[in-house]
Amino acid sequence: MVTQSVASSSYGNDLLTAPRSPCFCSNTNLRRHYLSKMDILCPKCLALHWMEERLTKSSRSSPVFGTCCLEGKVKLHSLITPPPPLEALYDENDDRSKLFRSHS
């Protein structure tokens, strides 16, 4: 039996092992799909997107997105800067910082 790990929010960070059905594809000429770069900025909130994520009513030259900020309807406050000791744990590359980031 083939299994895959599935994260479950109802069990916190526990990983569950769920059965996965085998692929019964008759086409053996499958090709890898390339999404291209995620380098298109939402004009409202500056979130990064793939061009293919734009709303169908928008154009390639003027893309509009709805999955990040609902076309500017959702506005979040800027994050506050953490206290210097906490910021150092996120930014530095020493053993203590790496251990901290491995658990966050």
C-alpha cells in the first residue's frame, strides 16, 4: 500500500499517514508541468503570484488577483518589529538561532 503524510490542523502539528490510491494512468507520456516564476505582484497588496492565478476578467498586461486581498478589500496592519533578542533568533545564523527556527 502506498501512503502519504497529511498534516491535520485538528491534531496540531501531528502528521497522519493516510492511504493513497495508486495512479491508474494509461498515458505513459506524461510531462512535467512548469508554473514559471512566481514574480507577479498584486497591485493592491504586493503579494507574489503566478500570472496564471489572475482573475479571468483581468489581462496579462494589467493582472488583478482575488486570492490574496480580494482585490484590495482586505487590508492588514503591518507587523510590528519583534524585540531585538527574538529578531536575532530569526535573522542570525548561529547554532542557537538555527535550533530556534527548526522548532518554529
